[in-house]
Amino acid sequence: MSDDDIDRGVPEARKLAWGAVYKPRYSGVATFMRQELREDPDAWDGVEVGLIGAPFDGGVTNRPGARHGPRALRDQSTLMGRVNHQTGVRPYDWAVSADLGDVPIEGVYELDRAIDDIEAFYAKVVAAGVVPLTAGGDHSITLPIMRAISKHRGGPVGMVHFDAHCDTGPELFGHKHHHGGPFRCAVEDGALDPRRTIQIGIRGPAEALWDFSYDSGMTVIHIEELYAMGLDAAVARARDVVGAGPTYVSFDVDGMDPVYAPGTGTPEVGGFTAFEAQKMLRGLMGLDIVGGDVVEVSPPFDTANITALNGVQMMWEMLCLMADRIGREKGRIET
Amino acid sequence: MSDDDIDRGVPEARKLAWGAVYKPRYSGVATFMRQELREDPDAWDGVEVGLIGAPFDGGVTNRPGARHGPRALRDQSTLMGRVNHQTGVRPYDWAVSADLGDVPIEGVYELDRAIDDIEAFYAKVVAAGVVPLTAGGDHSITLPIMRAISKHRGGPVGMVHFDAHCDTGPELFGHKHHHGGPFRCAVEDGALDPRRTIQIGIRGPAEALWDFSYDSGMTVIHIEELYAMGLDAAVARARDVVGAGPTYVSFDVDGMDPVYAPGTGTPEVGGFTAFEAQKMLRGLMGLDIVGGDVVEVSPPFDTANITALNGVQMMWEMLCLMADRIGREKGRIET
Amino acid sequence: MSDDDIDRGVPEARKLAWGAVYKPRYSGVATFMRQELREDPDAWDGVEVGLIGAPFDGGVTNRPGARHGPRALRDQSTLMGRVNHQTGVRPYDWAVSADLGDVPIEGVYELDRAIDDIEAFYAKVVAAGVVPLTAGGDHSITLPIMRAISKHRGGPVGMVHFDAHCDTGPELFGHKHHHGGPFRCAVEDGALDPRRTIQIGIRGPAEALWDFSYDSGMTVIHIEELYAMGLDAAVARARDVVGAGPTYVSFDVDGMDPVYAPGTGTPEVGGFTAFEAQKMLRGLMGLDIVGGDVVEVSPPFDTANITALNGVQMMWEMLCLMADRIGREKGRIET
Amino acid sequence: MSDDDIDRGVPEARKLAWGAVYKPRYSGVATFMRQELREDPDAWDGVEVGLIGAPFDGGVTNRPGARHGPRALRDQSTLMGRVNHQTGVRPYDWAVSADLGDVPIEGVYELDRAIDDIEAFYAKVVAAGVVPLTAGGDHSITLPIMRAISKHRGGPVGMVHFDAHCDTGPELFGHKHHHGGPFRCAVEDGALDPRRTIQIGIRGPAEALWDFSYDSGMTVIHIEELYAMGLDAAVARARDVVGAGPTYVSFDVDGMDPVYAPGTGTPEVGGFTAFEAQKMLRGLMGLDIVGGDVVEVSPPFDTANITALNGVQMMWEMLCLMADRIGREKGRIET
Amino acid sequence: MSDDDIDRGVPEARKLAWGAVYKPRYSGVATFMRQELREDPDAWDGVEVGLIGAPFDGGVTNRPGARHGPRALRDQSTLMGRVNHQTGVRPYDWAVSADLGDVPIEGVYELDRAIDDIEAFYAKVVAAGVVPLTAGGDHSITLPIMRAISKHRGGPVGMVHFDAHCDTGPELFGHKHHHGGPFRCAVEDGALDPRRTIQIGIRGPAEALWDFSYDSGMTVIHIEELYAMGLDAAVARARDVVGAGPTYVSFDVDGMDPVYAPGTGTPEVGGFTAFEAQKMLRGLMGLDIVGGDVVEVSPPFDTANITALNGVQMMWEMLCLMADRIGREKGRIET
Amino acid sequence: MSDDDIDRGVPEARKLAWGAVYKPRYSGVATFMRQELREDPDAWDGVEVGLIGAPFDGGVTNRPGARHGPRALRDQSTLMGRVNHQTGVRPYDWAVSADLGDVPIEGVYELDRAIDDIEAFYAKVVAAGVVPLTAGGDHSITLPIMRAISKHRGGPVGMVHFDAHCDTGPELFGHKHHHGGPFRCAVEDGALDPRRTIQIGIRGPAEALWDFSYDSGMTVIHIEELYAMGLDAAVARARDVVGAGPTYVSFDVDGMDPVYAPGTGTPEVGGFTAFEAQKMLRGLMGLDIVGGDVVEVSPPFDTANITALNGVQMMWEMLCLMADRIGREKGRIET
């Protein structure tokens, strides 16, 4: 391999981001995907994909800790590569991404106020023309992100949702903004179109958590149905459900089996594998993805950082989807 | 979802058992499946399924620790749900279950005496009309349970047995009551009918551990045979082998691959997954299950409680099988 | 040792509580100190010391997880003995204690409402004549307990407080009921008498956390002062500060060095050892202790359960103090 | 099972190696597969398969620790059995194997010198007629082993290579002997025939790591291709590629999914399972295997020893392949 | 430092044992203190100190796992140095030691038979003129070792005993040979002279565990007494109690505080530190030490191997005591 | 506490650095002490203390992993406070510090070249007038830092050195630049004045590691001497040895007892505590400290991040020493 092979005409300024060939992976402050840290909104100019941490776990029903997710995901993200070997996407070359830091949240002791804090931040992100790719935090953070996106776009988004739970549950202890109910709220708020929503990997433990999904017209694929129909069919179904419209991708790590994601708040035995998750995500290539997140990584319950590693891999797969779309739109890809 | 939806006519007294909607899962003393603790035999009246701990690991050949299994399984059982999303079984509504505490064992330093202590306790359990569902402990505990059941019923039981090992081995260091031989003893004692016995997931490491199974007429499905025939075929085979007679289900967590059950005494690489185990167990619906156990969870060797979580999930799947049978017999299920 | 020696005239009914001689420590559902579980207030009659879990961590400023503290403390409490070898106290013989279960908290998403839920429960406890000994939970739980006690008694209590932080901080993110400020609130509410309050082990990291203590007249012993004056002098000082009046003992495990308490929310390097904590607690013998707690045990951050073990040891030391006082009052102790 | 059944005519001297029936697995100094320790080359007479540790990790690009691999693999190897239940191979009966200790490496601070130290040792091993089966160490150790073998045989070997990475990368930081490039060097040195080389499980993260493989004529099976074609087809392809010539088998544990091998230097999400690895290895029965290794087990990053366990299982599977070949050549197998 | 400084006239054959300067500590099969493995009694000729593993935990009352102690201690022993910096003892130069392997125990399921197996082995060891230094195993192993020594010598030994518990307890579940009672049995058997016995570090949890010690005339130093009198006084007291007669040293790691020994069966909060243990052991220099052991290291409960590390350090300190005595007797020490 | 109390006249721009009161500690990218990240040397203007990571562990003799130290130390540094409660130093107010990122090291496979890379970077740092405070990395990194400082200053520095080992060892495997010998090299290079050098906490395991220290005139305080003389005397001795000249402070975490620093390469039982380390470091107030480091934190061997926490606390204590000196020189401190 010659130096030319390594470079392939990529601007010098990008090399730092490329990884081991230029700088050891264990070296340096850990930012998402080793991209440049741009915490100040004034520095967002030119950023196409914003990698953002949402360190909030005030909405969990059982085990907390997802507030520590962003740092753990940043740390494991230093293992990510510079090309998607299967799809050929080169995320750092085809789109400009940056680490925008963590969402500032003042409502750390108030679920509803935290939700508002998050929405306010994402309103700025989408206003700046940045596609947000978020590392949670618990699943309650998706509602305000989705609200910001839909308000910015003037209409609801569709969603491909990987999870063990539908997260369309009712009020809990008098609160509707917990991590088991964001998508009920999103539909009620007009931020999410249930007919353009598909939920994959669903299982256990109570009807209250999936009744609304069925009633509102979402497509629900329970885990045993996923295996019965096959991954390819599920992907085709997802593409069919969301169509060409703006689509959000939300990946709750507890959709994976607990051996792939032990570090999470409400593990459910019997989920899909990381490879299967990658395959499904890669199948979404070409969709109009307007935002994405990986949520419910709880480092204190993790072991060997396996949940953070698998989680950030899915975040990277989403980044590839976004970079492919952006790269094509901007004419950066020579085929 | 309205309150009516949540309740669906279930008695108020049951709500406590239902989980997160009424009480956080992390709250309260951990009993099996968050069911009522009824340690005193005088309080067993009305109990249909008895959830029992058997904290004994005096029969292991390598790594000990299964004596700590019941507490770890109780702790993880607080994650279990109130409905089986695939089969629709509602275990807490369709049968009355309770945590009967741990088997009192005086023979902690004597394998044979411990076996007798266990049998004596289960004799009381079955005499009270309770179907026992046990959390081990090592596999040596199954023999006395099986003896108690077969004596009570006046004849041998059949068995669906998930494991990496046949556990029909010969004497070891002059003792036959170790964890590698309970089913040889059970056949010799007339407690187990080998022709109505199927062993699934078998692999490694020595003929001595499976010769008796073949010689006595058991059906042995090695792990590579399981994958070659498919899970559905294996389930069909199991149903065929045990038929309509009284059947015991024994689940050794080392039947699963070690990544699903690192916390066990004698891990064997190359087992089935937790999802596959669930699928096989759910395939046993409708059989006349007279008892069951999950054994060989050794918490000191576990990581992130994954073995306890997967183990108790299987215990819960068995509870669903039992509740379905009982619910139908008692006319509690409106279809 | 003869059987007589073992028994020493203790009622047969108590033997179960005594531990290893009668029942293996790993056996049975884990209740606090292996005492009887009496969750129903109707069953509190005759209970003198109530062992209670307060599974709440909504007030932390950094690492959560203390909601899982009560279960971890219950589990490690099975290692506790039946006699205090240094003081000679026999806690299970000299006072009637029971595990009253966990405080029911509905305000899991609302700090202020949770505080009220806790106070309501303890109002019932003290009304029943029970001395509460609580396992947290984060330190925000102490305020409502103290309120309930002081209201019941009609006046403020004194306090011996072991901690790395004074926990008399100001509002945080607009809330005053977080885990860094309970004792400021308690003073303001008239529940705590600052002149009868001593805080031991204080160190790091900001004046905001100790200014109020000095201003209100509390006695603050920073860790370097503790070592400079010696443990005996500190104990004497504590006895002098609280005097003969009603006194609460609050033990935040982060007062100990992080190697003794890694599993906590805000560890501070350079604390006292577990032995030193025991020595100081034993030095409080004879005081009029009207309640106590051990807080800030966060199991997800713990390792080898060392924080839970050290924490529950301190809870047991408090139980000995209470049992000694009660036993003397009731004339149960033959000297 | 009678004593005769246990013995089956095997020499008394072998019994010790057989495991649990004769000696508890937790007992004794841990040597590879519990075989005799023969560190002195003068004691290698009669040894057919040499089990060797190569404690070197000076060639890693990210996380170190593989220097501790040999001890961890030895420890877990005590769990290995005495018969391969699927293939029927009895490795300890069909070939004479011994633990030759660890390669002495003086160049611990010099990558290139270490490579030479390793080659010098293996030159002695192969000169003694011993087939080397090595536990790494990082993947840089394979180059000198391969050199020694090819020099001894007078020509390049073929290879079946399981890995996430092709390890045919270019120079890194001015060095070509790192763990990402051994097979480029081996081809360049004439030690490895690229047309008789197949690489299975390849994925992520950069073309630089696989361009040479394609250019030199190696057969590369990426992970998604592996699943698309099926394991049987991949095995057939491997047998076809290497043919009847001398073949080396190199197993990098990071070819497995990180849940099966968290303890490794450069984990890549989305690999094959341990069962699949076993199946592929067993499919190589009958090939002329002249050496093998398991590399990149990094115990400090492992959890519950799962990587070491899975790694040593693969080492044992290779031992079975070698023993089968040797046993047939020596006429030891009665079919 | 010149080569001469390194060598100091030590025979070439010893260099291997000396550690890092000659061979990396992570390299090679782990034997005790990296001494030669001599499992065959025929190879014991010339051995002066025998390093022996006793992998038995059948006598524990709570947490098992000490059967895995010897391997963990061997692994950590590779960190031990070649000179005692404080006392100047050079253990590998002043005495010939070897790793004699593990005690063969057939009575793995029978406490009493195991005790006999152990005694039989040590009878051979002492008959060969070897001073045994043992790594347990639980404390029940000390009785048979002591029996073998006292029978060989024709009279009881004295003992310096470091522990949290006196281990002179009565029968438990009908057995006297458990880990809480070896020294009661040893006195009753005439193997131990209670008046020449001192027990240091004693605390918790029941009189039954120390009454016999007092009654029989042993000197018991509770932990608070140890700190009150000071370590130097305690050492002086120990030397006074055992005098010039043959003395056994038994070190139960639970004598140390649980942060120094989390990996043990019955941890007791509030023990001495590792440094204090070293200081006390070094204070025993010159005594006639006829055997020693380190017991109750339970690796499955350990974290970061800290218990094994601290345990083997104490074993090494005992080795220094033995080597000093032997070296002086043999005239090997030039002062 | 009023807002004025919180602010105390500190510039608004500093508040972000102050911690929990303004921003949760778990939030945001982890930089050292939550100070601004300034990786570009062009941005160093005005920086007074440079917080730098040196991710290199190529010089270890046993367990690697210290290359991962800087990230782990950054993560734990978010727990550090804004005032030193004992000395009153306010490090963020009294000096301008920044996170300068990690030293770029190209010689990852060459010990000597890495040493040169490090020196080149620090030459730039000191040329910019920045006092370097480094997080290692193994101890081999101190040599090039010291070289850069001494060259810049035109003469050797003095040193206060906390460690279990003198690190003045001879060549190892033909290399002198390993982690056991930096201070021998530094003396030989004229970078370190041995008569102005004190080494505290020394113990085990070989003379080769301390002979040079004595011979060259360093003051060596073995751990038992430290306790015999007392910490205050040791501090006085240190102040006396280094005097008023430029002094470097090097803190190897293995100077602490392994329970305080399990995550390190060559742990030595029997060290000082974290509190004692703090006390000694605080005793150095007022010295002319020209650089400092905390080395040998190896996260893969750590547990509960205790080593990283204790290590970064010492780094923070050094920052306080530096800030006090700088603050006084700049007239920022109102006494």
C-alpha cells in the first residue's frame, strides 16, 4: 500500500480524524468519533452532522446511570473506523461532522423542565442546518429532539425504532415524560406520524407498553416476528412504512439481547444481536434521515464497556447513513 | 391507555405483583417474581405454584457458588413482567404463586444428607398440592425433588432437560450424588422414566457423562444436532418423547452458551442462546408439567448479573407454562 | 462450648435471627440483619427498632444508583453477627427489631413530592413508637425523617453526622431538596438544632458546602482536624455537643475513604477508615439516639460489595447503640 | 459405566490428563490442557504437539495486555475435556502433547528483536519434529512462527485465518512488524503462499488493512459474505483454497463478536459466535496442519474470563485436528 | 550497578528464580514464587521449604471459592521480589524452596476424609525434612497439617495466629471439622499447645467462636486491643507466648480489613492493614517456625486480585522467616 | 449562602470551571479538571499550568495499560473541587490552567524514540512559559520531561519523588529507558541533582532498584522509615533536601498501598494511604515547583476507577501547589 493509497486524495486536514494510521486510538481527549470538539454554537458553521451528548436519566423506571452514557460512548467511539467495509461509505470524507458537546440541562431535578431544556438546544441545532445524531441519556430525550425537528420542518417525522419496548406507555407516577412513553407524547404533539413509524424487536413485559402503538397505527414487529419474517423482510417493511419522507432513527440498546447490552436500565432477555442491528441499520441506506439517537447506555451497569461499544457502533452506522445521503446531495461521491 | 385498560378486571390484591406501573422495580425486599413471601408451611394454603430456593452447591465438580444462586435469582426476578408477550400468558392472574423461601438444609457438609433434607422438604410441598418451581443450587438438587414428586404420584416422571451435560455420570470420588449424576440415580430409583426423557444441548467433554443416557433409552440431542434439526423439530421431538404424562422440566443454565451464562460451575463453549431457550420452553405449552427448576447459577462467577437474569427468565417461562395449565384447569382464562 | 453456652437463656424464637450456628448465612430471603419482615404497619406492634429502606436517589448531583442501596445493604447484612465483641451488646436480644420494608415513594420523578412521601411514612413509624434505622438512598432522605421525628417529639433533634460533606449547601438548579443540602433545610424547618450538631470527616470541594454549618453554629471537624485531635477527643467532643438530648446519627458512607466506599455518588479522597468509623460510633454508647441512617451506598458503582458491607456494618453499630439504650430502659440487661 | 468403560484400554499414565474423573479441575498448577510441563528442550523427545505460550504484545496498535494471555489461557484450559463429542477425536490419546512453557523473549522493548527471538525458539521446536500450537500474544507473533515452519519445510505454507482484520497492513509508525501486518510480511518473506490463504470474518475499519490481501491473491471472506454463503460453504471454500499442502491455522479471537471476546486489543462489533468458530474449525479435519495459534487474548480487558475460555476452546479444537492427523498417521485410531 | 552487584556470587541456576531482571514477570507457567515445580515426592530431595497448595473449601460456613486460592496465589506470587528490603533476607539464596504442587484430595465430598487426605500428604512432606508453607484453601486445612507436624515431632506446636476469628468454635451441623473450629480440634488432639498460642486481630460476631480460646488458655488479642497496645507490643507478646519452641504461623486473610481482603469467605469489617500484617510477621524473625499457611483467599469474590496479592505477600514474608532460620543454621549468611 | 458568597468576585468566565454548582459533573467532554482544551500550541498564550497527558507504557516491566491512563484520569478529574479545604488554595482562580491534550508520540514501537518525542513536546511547553503537570503513562516519561525542563533552565532540578521503587535501576534487556530507571538516566544526563532528590515510600523487591540512589547521594525513605519518623518529619526532610531551588514532583501511584492503587503495573504491598499522600503533598506548599506528574495509572487493572481517582487527586494537589506559587507571584491572593 502506497501513501497514495492511504490518502486517496483526501484533504490533509481530515487525516487526524482517520484513526490509527495517523494517531494511536488511545491517545487524546475522547470526542465522538474523534471529530473536532465545537461546543460553542458560533463554531457550528459548516457542520453537517452534529454529534451530541444528552446526559439525562431522570426518566428511567428502574436502573439509572444513562446520564453517564455520553462519556462512555465518546470513549468507545475512538475504536470506530473510517470506512464502512460493507457499504463503502466513508463517513468522515463524505460529510462534515463535529462533536457539539453535551446538551446543557438545568432541569436536572425536573423531568418536564429537562425536556424543555433539551428541545431548546436542538432548536438551535436544526436551525443551524445541522443533522443531530445524539448519544443518550434515557429514551425520554427523544421526545424533545423530535419536537425540535418537526417544528423546524413544519410537520411530523416518520421513525424507524429499534427497541425491546414500544415506549408508548401512559403516565407513570403522574408524569407522562418518562422513558417509557416518549412516542405516545410525540404522536399527541404532532411531532411523530404513527403511520410512518415502525418498531422492531419489541418484547415483554406488559400490554400497557404497546397498546398505544397498535391503536395509533404504528407497525410493531415483535422479536419472534422479526426472526420469523427474516431481517431482509423487516428492512423492506421499514422502508415501506417510512417511505421517502423525513425519518428519524432511534436505537434503544435494550433492543439488543442483554449479552450485547448489559449496561442498560431495563434489560429484556431475548433480543437481536449487534450484527443483526448493523445489518438492519445498513438496510436503511438512502432514506431521508433527519436525526438519530442511541439511548439507554448505562455505564455503571456495563461490563467491559460492551454496551457502549455496541451502542456507539450503531451511532456510527447512522453517521454512515447520514454521510451517504449528504455526500450524494453535495456531489462528493465518485462512483 | 385508561385505568380500565391497566386493570382489565384483575383483583386489586394482585396489582402489587404487577410491577413498574404500581411500584418501582428497585423497591422492596426481593422475593421471587415479587410474589408474597410465605416461608411457613402453614401459610401454603391456596398456593398453586411454589417458588423455592435450594441454596446448595455441595455437589459441584469444579467451581462452587451456586449456593448463592437463589438470592441472585430473586434479585433479578424483579425485572420480570406480568404478561408473556408471545404466548399471552398472564402468570400472576392465572395461578396463585408464592415465594416459599429456601429449602432448609442441615446437611451442608454431607452430600447425601443434604439430598435427604431436600427430599423431605419437597415431600411437604407436593403433599400440600403445590407445584414446585425451584431455583438452585447445583444440579444435584433435582434428584431429591424428583424423588418427592414421583413418590407422591406413585410413579416416575418424564423430563425435558436443557443442559450442556447429560448428568447421568457414574460415581465420583466414591459418591453418586454429585451434580454430574442426578439422572442416573433418578432412573435407578424409579423416579425418572428414561424413555420419557429428552436431553437438549448436550456437548463436551467425556463419554462417561452420556453413556448411561443412551444405554437407558433417553433421547439425547447434542448441540450440533439441535441446530441441524432446527428448534421447532426439537420441540416437536420433546413433546413426542414426554407425551401427555407428568413431566418435569430441568434447565441447567450451562446449556446456554457461556456468554449467556458465564456465572456457572462448568461452562461449555458453544451452547444455545437465551432467545432459543425461551422459544423451546414456550414450545412446551400444554404439557403436564409437575415441577421445574433452573440450576447452576453461580453468582460469584457471574458478570453484570447476566446469568441470573437469563436464568430467572427461564424460571418465569416455566411459571407461564404452569400458570397456563392451572388457569385452564381452573377455568380462569377467557379466550 | 456447651449447648447451654450457646443458648444463654435466650428464647427459642430468637435463634433463627442469630446466624450461622442455626442457619447458613447464604440461605433465605435477605432481610435487614435477618430480622423478620413486617411490611404491614398493622404488624408493627411491639417493634422497638424499625429497619427501613429508602430507595431514592433523585437528589444526587453526580452519580446515581443509591436507589439500589437498600437491597444491597440487606444482602450484606446477612454477614452481621449477634454480639458486638467490643461493647458486649447483643442487639437481637436486647431490643425487638424488624425489617419494615421500603418506604413507598410515589414522587419518583419529583424531588419535593418524594420528600413528602418519605415524611408521611416516618410519621407513621414514630407514631407507632418505633425508632427508625434507615438504609438510603441519597442524603436527601434524612430531611423528611428528621422532620417526622422532630414533629413527633415537638422540637428539634441534635445530630452526630459522619460525612465528607456538610450537606448544608444552598439551592441547586432551583431546588433546595437535593442531597447536598438537607441539614440547611432541617435547621430552617426547626427540625435540627445546629448548636447540638457535629459534623465529622468533612473535606473538599467548595465553601458553599460548609459555610452554612459554621454560620448556624454547627461544630465542624474536618478530616485533618480529626486526625490531629484523635478519635477519642472527637468522640468526646461529639458527646459534649449533643449532650443528653434526643440525637439523630447520620452516616454518609462517603465520609469513609473511597477505598472503603467506592460505591457512592460523590467520593472524596482522604477519608477515615471503617475501623475508625466503628470506633467513633461505639463511642456514642448511652446517648439518646432517636433515629439513624446510612446513606449514599450506590451499588452500581460498588466493587466486591465493599461499600454495602461497610455501610451495613455501621447500620449494625447503630442498632447496637439503640439496643443498648432500649435494653437498659427495659431492664433486659443483667450486668 | 464400569471402570472398564472409563479406562477403555488407555495407558495408566494418561489418566492424569483426563480431568475431573481423576482429579478436580481446580487442582494443580495450570498447564495447557493439563498436559505435562516440559520447558527444557532436552525433554521434548517424543512430543508430537507442543503447546507454547508467546507472551508478547509489543505490536498492538491500541489496547495492550495480550502478554498476559498465555497464563489466562492455561488457567481456562483446565476446563477442556478429553473427547471431542462431535468428531470423536480423543486428543490426549491420539497424540503426545506437552506444555513447552513460554517462548523466551529478550527483545521485550524491541519489536523486531522480539520477532527474531520468537523465530529462534520455533526453529528449535520444528527441528525437534514438534507441531507447534501457540497461545499468544498479539498477532505479530505469527510471522516468526510461520517463518520458522516454512524455513524448516523449505517453502511457504498455506493458511486458514479467522479474524476481523486481514492483518496485511502496511508500515505503522515506521515499523512493519506490528500486529496489523504479519501476513504481508510473511508473503514478502516467502513464508506464506497468498493463493493458499483464506481469511474469514473480516470487517472494519480501513481499506489499508485488506488491500494487500486482495492484491496478493488471498481469498477474503467478509463477515456478511460468511453469513450469506453459510458456514458449510465457507469451510468447503477454505478446504479448496488450502488443498492438501501444509497449512497453518491462525485464530485471532477478535474474529468472534466482542461479546465472545471482550478481552482483546481491537474489538470489532459484528463477528461470528464461538459455536460457529468451532463448527468451522471442526470442518478442517484431515488437512495437513503444520501449526496453529490463538492470538489477541488480552486478560486485563476480559470479563469473567470469557475470552480466555473461548480462545482456549479454539486452541483445543486445533489440538483435536492435529491429534486426529497424527493418530491416523501413527495407526493409533481404531475405527 | 554492575553485573557483579546483580550476581553477588549466586549460583547461575538460581537466577531464573530472581525475577524481572532475568525474565519478565508475566512470562512462564505460574508456580509459587516462580520456584521450580516438583510435584513428584521423589524429587523432593534437598528441598528445605515446600510451597504447597491445598485447594479445599468444603469447610466454609458461608461463601465458598477458596478451592481456587492456590492458583490465584501462584499467579500473584510472580510479583514477589528476591530480597526483603526491611529485614535483608534473601529467601531464594538462603534456603532451597520448591513448588510441590497441590495436595491430592480424594475426599472432595467428605469433610472428614479430606482432612485425612491432607494429613497423609503432609506426613510425607515433613518426613522428607521439608518445612511446609501452604496456600489454602479454607481454614479447615490447618488442622491436618498441624497434626502431621506434631506427630512427626512427637508433641504439640505453638502458634501465632492472625485472623478475625478464633476458629475454636464447636460442632456445626454435626461436624467438627469445619473452617470455624480447627484449633479446638488441634488442642483436643494434642497437636496444638493452647498456652503457646496467640490469636491476633479477633473481632465479631459470636462468643461461641472465642470461648474455647479463653477457656483453654490461649492468648487472644482483639483488634481494638491490638491498636490500643500497639503492634510492637503485640509482637513482643507473641514472641513471649510461643517462646523458643516449635511454632506454626497461620494467617487467615480475613484478619486484614475487607478492603485488603475482599475475596474471602467470611469478611469482618475493621481489621488490620497489609502493612501492619507485614510488620507483625517480620517481627517473628528468629522463631523456630516449623510450618505456615495463608488461608481463606476466595478468588471468585476477589477484585483486582488484591486478596491474592496481599495473601501471597504474607506467604512470602513467612518464606523469609523460614529462609532466615535455615540460612543461619546452614551457615549461608555472611553478616 | 448568598450569590455573593458563591461568586466572591471571581470573573464570570471562570464559573464554568468551578463545578457542580454551575454544571453537573457528569456532563460534557472530560478534560483535565474540566479546564479548557487547548491542543494547539498557538493557543497556549497565557496558560500558566499545562495539564498534559502522556499516553505511553512502552517502558513497563510487567503489566501494561498506563497508555490508557490520561483518559481515565481526565474522567475522574471531573470530581475535583474548586478549593483546597485544608490549605485554602483556589487553583482555578489563582492560576490559569488548560488541558493541552496528549503528547504526540510517534515512537510507539521504540522506547528511545518515544522518549525523544516526549522531550520535543515538553521543550515547546516550557519554552512557552508553561509549568507542565503531566498524567502518565509509565514512569519512563519523566526522564524526557525532566530533560526538557533542565535544558530550558540550564541546570538540573531537584525532586520530591513518591514511589514504591527508586526507579534508578540499571539497563533491562539492553535498554536503559524503561520505567525502572528514569532517575539514573536523569542524573547521568545532568537533568536531576541527586543531592536535591528525596524518594519516599520505597520498598521491595531488589537492591538493583535502589543501589544507585544511595550511591549517587539521593535521600531514600523506605516505607517503614516513613512511619517510624512520621509524616511531618518526612515532609520537613523533603523541604530540607530540595531547598529553595527548582523542584520537580513525581508521584508514582504505586507508592500508595495497592488497595489505593490496584490499577498499576507493578504493585507493591504495604504502601502509604491516599490521605497520607495528600498530607505530604500539601506539606510542599511554597516550594519552587517547576513541573510534576502522576504516573503508572493502568486503567485495565483498575477497579471502580479508584486508582484514577486517587491519582488525579494527587495531580490536583500539585495543581494547588503550583497555583499557590503562581498566585502569590502574580499578586492574586488577598490574605
